[in-house]
Amino acid sequence: MSLPPEKASELKQIIQQQLLKMDVHGRIREVLAETIREELAPEHQQLSTEDLIKALRQRGIIDDVMKELKFVTDVNEKERTSAPKPSTHFVDREPPVLKKTNIDPTRRYLYLQVLGGKAFLEHLQEPEPLPGQICSTFTLCLHFRNQRFRSKPVPCACEPDFHDGFLLEVHKDSLGDGSKMVDGTTMLSICDPVHMVLIKTDTFGETSLVASYFLEWRSVLAAENGITNIAVELLGVGTESKVSVGVLNIRLEMYPQLSKTLSPEVTTTQFALERQKTAEKERLFLVYAKQWWREYLQIRPTHNVRLVKIFAQDENGVNHPVCSYVRPLRAGRLLDTPRQAARFVSVLGYERAPVIGGGGGKQEQWCSLLAFLCRNKGDCEDHANLLCSLLLGFGLEAFVCVGTKAKGVPHTWVMTCGIDGTVAFWESLTGHRYIHRPINPDDPPAVEQPKPLYPYRTIGCVFNHQKFLGNCQPSDAVEVCVFDLHDESKWKPMSEEAIKSVCPPGTTSSVPPFPPLCASTVDAAVASNELELQLRMLVSEHRKDLGLSTVWDDHLSYLLSPALAAYELERATSISAGNEEFQDAIKRAVPDGHTFKGFPIHFVYRNARRAFATCLRSPFCEEILCCRGDQVRLAVRVRVFTYPESACAVWIMFACKYRSVL
């Protein structure tokens, strides 16, 4: 590309001004003096240009200059002139907006760079993606001390091309504003790991959990120049938790550099002491749990078949006390009410942990919260743990219940206990809420008993972040259970001190801290329009295959919007509103002698083909889409409702009106 002379001189002037502004010349002089002093032998005083450029690159000065030189194009003008070109390898559906990071010079930062991956042998035979072809991608998600990051998606390959940098702020929450610039010794006491989760997204947009790794970053405190390179071996999840899935090359750098680095012996000793302390606490809790279980079995021998779950395996196959999977979680401004929280959890996808081989057995895998949120789907335990944490955050007394549904299928759900004694069950997979009214088995037959509406059959235990209680009532049937949790003849409690010793906060724990929830990156209007256009095309093609023409009624489509909004409002608040206005508008839009039919359906994904295939399986919907007759007009309306973590509730309504011919 050649520039006109006046543009070239203007560009040179801009670069010169930027160099002066950053005092690059002064910094080059310092590096030059330092290089001559430190790196050249007395008898060899010749310094080449390559040596100088190498020294500048090592000290990050060239990178700083390139970061500061930003060539900004008018975005609106760009949009007017040409449409964006598709990516040559993969389509990033939600391209990240690159922002300039404001670095506070009085705070410590850990700069974590991911410099590629290798030995992802499952993708050894992966063909090179063609230009414009959508392919499977890897995305790396990070959480460190209430900060979350996400890498750019890269095509799945044996050596995935990760090249991302994340600036993690390191500070001590408890020390206040006066100690922003923490020293190495203080940072050594910050034992929070960097939690890294690798997610694979296939060509259909389906996500799967590849690996979950806890990076011990404090080795950089003892590294020379405050920089260290680590090859991190990622292991699989669930049944593959002992199998290597690949290696990531990671570079850690402290910014600003420590004036005094720690000795490797100090960091190694600190890590050993922490591991020893955690292991001892967990050993003592295990001894206590075994004693508690023996006492529980002595109450009634049949207790050994009740679902009393004290420990659960995470995605890495590590056992943790179930109480550590729950803790109060506040959603900030992202969720306003407990019922809205229940709705949010219900629109996260449901997927049982995969099992290799048949037999119908259930693979146990209670995911860490970051893995669940990044994948956007999980098992019923993951949903129940998140909902319980959110309800605790809203100030309710909430517990996770472990029991069974119909046919003895193990299940978990959430229970809240009101001050007035009201017990409510919350189904985390649907957002439904049920009031529990116990049946008294000693009542005479003439007394009318409440009919339970909930699907739960038995209950073995309840727990939250502070309490664990085993059900020791004569029957574990939910309908006859009394939820007076203070009555030790009905519920056997664990020692709250014992639970506190192994469950955060206030303990050195092997369980990761909870990440904050992230706001949705999905534009609801754009997503709704895209999905609606795709569905229109699919309907037209389907009718064309049947030899039918398709005429769309845009006005009728628009009139379906209030119904979809009312359906979502009812799911989120249990309040129904706006039905009269919707019916009135439809009656006005459908002339005398015409028939109107409508079919609403709800999804938690935005895949048009998958949704359309599901709709066709309903005879009511097929009747509308394949409608024949006089003056047939079709309508479709899509409304995407966004929730935190880019979770979506998708409502679709197909409708038709036609002249009734007798």
C-alpha cells in the first residue's frame, strides 16, 4: 500500500509527536546505557542495531509504542461504506470490543499471557478450516479475585493458536485503600488461584467443558525479573479427569516489578504449609462426618438407603463437602427479585454429565460455578446450587434438598423457609415454585388432605453454606415430612463449626471462590430479528416442498408481541397480565368469516433449525404451518429475553388466519 507524500509526512509527524509524548527517546537512552553496562564484555564494545532492538523488545518498550499508536476509523462511516467481511477461519458471533485498559500505577497487576497450546491430540486429524467456514472453537475463561476474563475463540486444532493477554489486579481486600501497592510478602498470603476453564463450542453452537484448572500464580513472586513461563497440562473432566487433553504455554509477569523478589524456598514452604493446613482440616471433617453417619444409622437401620449426600465430586473428580458448593451470591444490578433469579437459573441449559458406555447409570459431576456459567448448561445439582446461592444472597433462608422424583430418580431442588413457617419448594430447572403443606398420616380418613402439586417423592437431607441436616423422620416421603429444622428428633444436624472449618469464607479451602455474574452480551432486538427471519425462510421452504405458497402478514406478526411478553412476565413473576388487550387486537385483525390459530412455544437456545424441527413435531404447530385454504396468511413472532451470562429465554409464536369454507 503506497501513501501520497502529504499523507506520509502527516503520518510521520503523528508518530513523532507520539514518541515525544511517551519520552521514548529518553527510555531508549536508558536501555542503551544499561545494555552496554550489563551485557557487553569489557573487550567487546560493539553494539549492533539488532542488540538494541532486542533489548527494547525485552523491556516492552516497542510493545508500549505499538499499543499507544491507535489508528481510529469512523465506525459509522465504515458501516455506511461496506459490510464487514466474514472471518477467514471462524465466525465470532459476539466479537469482543477492545477497550483501552486504565492501569492504576499505585496497584499491583499480574499480566497473564496465553502463548498458544500444544498436544491437543483429540484434534490431531482436524482438517484445516476453509475460508469462511464455521468450525469448532476453543474459548478460555478466567476468574481471579472477583474479576472475569474471556479469550477470543480460536479454531480447535492440535496446536490451538491462543494469543491473549489478561491484566489481573492483585490487591488485598481487607487492608483498605492505604495499602494498594502490596509487597511480595503480602501477595504471598493471597492464596486465591487463577481458575481457568476451557470451553469447546461446536459448529452448531453447542458448548462442552474440556478442562478446568487452578493455576498457582505466586511462583512469579520468586522469579527473576518478575517474569516466569509455565507449561500448564490440562486434564479432562468427569470420567476423563486423569487424562491429559493438552498443554497451554503461559507467561506470568508482575507489573510494576517487585523491588525485592522472594526466594523460591519461601514460596515453596508457604505452598506446603497451605496444603498441609487444608489437608488437616479436610481430614478432621472426614473423621467427624464418619462419626455423624454412624450415629445417623443407629437411629434407624433403614436410613442407609436414604439419599444423605455429605460429599460430592467436582468436574475434576475431587471430593468436596456439599456445603462448599453453596454460598450467598449477590447479583448486583443484574437480577432484581428472587423469582427473577429462579427464572434466570431455569433458562440455563440442562444437560446430564456424559457417561461413557451404557447401563443408564448417572455420572456424578457437581461443577464449580465458573465451569457451569461458562458452559451455560449443567445438571440439576448445578442449577440447584446456583439458585440456592442467589436466594441466600437475596436474604432468604434457603437450602438445597437432595431426594428423588417419580420412579426413584435422584434429584435436587431448593427449599426456602419463611419466618412464619411457610415452606416453599423451588424447581431450579423450570423456575416453578410450590408451597409445601404436609399431610398428617394420623388424621382419620374423613379429614381432607392437601394434594401435593410438586413432583418430589422422597427427601434425604437439606444443606446450605452453614448447615447440613439429615432427615430422621419415620418416613422420608416429602408429602408427610415436617420441615421444622430446629427439631433434632426430625432433622439430625451436623456441627456448624465443623462445616465452617472446611467451607469458605474464612478458611483456606480447596474450593474456588465464586465468580461474579456477568451482564448479557446479547442484543435482544437483533437476536429476535435474526431468528424471526431464519424461521420465515424455513417455513417458506417447508411449504414450498408441500406445493403451497406462503404469504406473510406483518401486521398480524406484530400483534403477537404482547402475548410473548405476557408469557415471559408470567414465568418470571407468576403474574398474568395483558391477555384482554391481546385478544381484542386479534379479533380486530381477523375479519368476519375468518379463522385464527396460534401456537406459542418456549426454548432456551437460539438455533432456528433445531427450534423449527421441534415445532414440527407438534400436531398443532404443523396444522398452522401446513395450513391450506382460502386467503391463508401466516405470521411468526420471535421475542428473545436476555438474562445474565448471556442466557436467553426464546419465545416463538406461529399463527395463521384463513377464510373458513364450509
